[in-house]
Amino acid sequence: MYGSDGFTIYDIQLWAEGLSVTLSIFLISSFLGLLLGCIVGLVRYYRVPIIGKILMMISEFLKNSPVLVQLFLVYFGVPALIAFDMTPNLAAIITLTGNTTAFIAVIVISSIEAIDFKQLEAARSFALSERLILSKIIFPQSLAIAMPLLVGLAINQLQVTSLISVIGVIDLTRVGDIINQRTFEPFLVWPIIGATYFIMAKSIERIGARLERRFSAYHISNQI
Amino acid sequence: MIEIQNLHKDFGDLKVLKGVDLSIKPGEVVSILGGSGSGKSTMMRCINGLESITKGKIIVDDFDVSKSNDLREVRKRCSTVFQQFDLYPHLRVIDNITLAPIAVLGQSKEEANDKAMELLNSVALGDRASAYPSQLSGGQKQRIGICRALAMNPSYLLLDEVTSSLDPEMTAEVLDILKILSKQGITMISVTHEIEFAREISDRIVFLDEGRILKDLPKDDFFSESGGKSDPRIARFLSKMGNV
């Protein structure tokens, strides 16, 4: 069943390269998205005038339009607008970072708002500064609340990375496509590619569950 | 010394406080009584700056609550115990107590811990230092609330309906602690529905009605037929609260 166009040892290397591209673009855009999303979320939570409104409009656009459209906009649109040599990988990172940022901002705001605000008043009444209240009271609790949402988002964004193959990034999906076109073994190639995503997603889920347990240790109720 | 002068507080069109004048001297134990909606809790929240003041003034030891530079000093002097405890759920009991002393007063961790343990032992909760608030009963939480307030070495202790969320048994355990405290010379301002408790600990009773002080009398005068009870509004309130 393996003709002259069958699998070669080189395919494993190709697979590994695709995996590393997918992983690095995912990790970079997730990290940047987390950072920017926290900033955007805080700007909106503290109702910073004007900037808050502008950021909200941008993130509404990013949440409510297809990632593929955003990807095309960045990859084809930006170079047309400003003479700039856009690479597929950079376009992928920019797009996914922006998209992740928009979702993280929502998670940040909703998990802060889920905290009982009266304890924040209590903290204020003991002369704690807003900065300390943020770092010692808001942050640890909202992290515990946000954890399951962040894990869900991360798993979703991992799958979304497969779209970047369309603009020519040699990611895991593109590698699958390349090997499939050569071998004509879709029922071998795609399950392997799919399983690779599956294992990554499951790993995120497991790490997330562990972190979640650690951050919400204080939720043990009525144990004596 | 806490000086409240002509204090007004509006929430939109609703006028909750309509000109309150009250001064509290160091060492005094003052109870604020009044029906719901009379403005008692709002007045307490104005003292430590949790509510902005619409008109009037509150001065705590020469510091003006409405000046943002002074507010921190006011808050360092006034500690509040809250109706719903409002402990920090993610921190262990000991850290609930030591957070502000370390961060605001600049105490060392050891110093703050020692003081916290001392306070915890005084409310018979020394063995729960490393528990989380969710593991405690309401009465225990409120005793922690008291420890958290006292750990700041406040000049003034503000008690905002501290037993309203507790059942009678837990109420008793909290009130017993406050009774002991009231004899130790700390200035206490207590908004309460516990008339017997107010009668036992207070030097003075202030009765608020519809945003104004109706009576401000020494305890014995307040509960006498010729004093507070001569006012039909107060007589009605006291009889409704089961006190004849």
C-alpha cells in the first residue's frame, strides 16, 4: 500500500517542524495576548476615559469577526497600507495576539467583577492602597475565577492556529497538507495530525486543572 | 475625637442624611440606634470615607475625611467591623489579620503575626489561624473580623451592625467579646439593633430618625421614661425591639 510516494523518515522531521511552528506561534500569541488582555481589561475595569472606549470598540470587532478575515486583513492589508514586508509568521502572531487579547480582556473584567466588592471596601477602610488591593486581593481571587475560562480559551486558540496555514505558515496543519498531497493517505495523515492537536489540548487542560486546584484552594468549604 | 458637622448625604434624589452633628470623645462608647433607613450605616460609611460626603464635614483627630491626603490617616485611626464580615476569602485567617498591619503600618511579619496570634487567642480562635474563612462559622468569622480591626491598633472602632447576620448563639459569642473590649478604654461607635447590648456597653445613645439625630443622651437618660422614652418615636422603636 505504500507506493513510491509513501512516507519517509523525513516526514517525521517535517511533522516536528510543523509542531514547533504551531507551538511557538501559539505560545507567543497567548503570552502577549495575556499581557495585553490584562492591560486592556484593567483599563476598562477602572473606566479610563476615551482609551477605554476605543479599546472596547477594537476588542468588540476582534471578538465578533472571523479570525480568518482578521488574518487576511493583517497579512494583505497592513503591507498595502504601510510599505512593510509582512511575513506569514508575523501576520499569524499579530492576528492571534489581537484576537486572544480581546477575549482575555473580557475574562479579566468578568472575573474581577465576580469578586465580592464588599471585601474591597473593607480593604479600603483599612487604608490599603488601590495598588495593594489589586495585587493582594483582586488578582489572586480573579485568577482562581478566570482559570477555567483561560484554559478553555487556550484550547480554542490552539485549534484556531490551524487557520494560519492558509496564508502559508508551515504549521502543523500545513505539514499535514503537504504530506497528504504527496502520499495520498488522508486516513493516516489527518488522524495523526488531529491526534497531535488532541494531545496538546489535553495537556493544556491537565496543566490548567492543576493550576485551578492550586489557585482555588481557599474554596474548600465547611471542612473541620 | 471625631467631629461630625452638619453632615448631609444624598444618593441621587434620595436624602439619607440631613444635617447630622455629633462629636465623640476619646474613650467613649456610643451606640447609634434607629430604624432601617434612618441613615445609621450611611453615617458610619461616611466616617471612614467609604461614602463621599454631600455637604458638611467629618474631622477625625484633626484629619478631614473629605481631603484625600487626610483620608489615609483617618482610615489608619478608624477600624471597621462589618455586618457581613467581609473577610478576604483567599487568605488564611492569620493573613486576613496581618495584611493591613504589614502593608499599611509597616509592621514586620513576625511582629504582625505575634499580635494576630495574641488577638486570636483572646477570642478563643488561636487554633484556627491557618484556616480559610470558608471553613469558619459566622460567629467565628465575625470574631476574626474583630481581630482584623483591632490589629490596626485603631483609636476608634466602628461596629456596623456586627451581629445582624448572626443567629442568637453566635450573636452572644460576638457580643461577649465586644463587652470586654468596651471596658478596655477603646473608643467605640456601634450601629446596632441589640438594645440590651447597647444599654450594657454604651456611655451614650444616639437615636437617628430619617437622617437626623432625634436624641443624643447619656445612656441612663435615654432609657428613662422622662428622657428618651418621652419621645413617642423612640418609645415605639424600643417597644417594637422588645424592650419595654
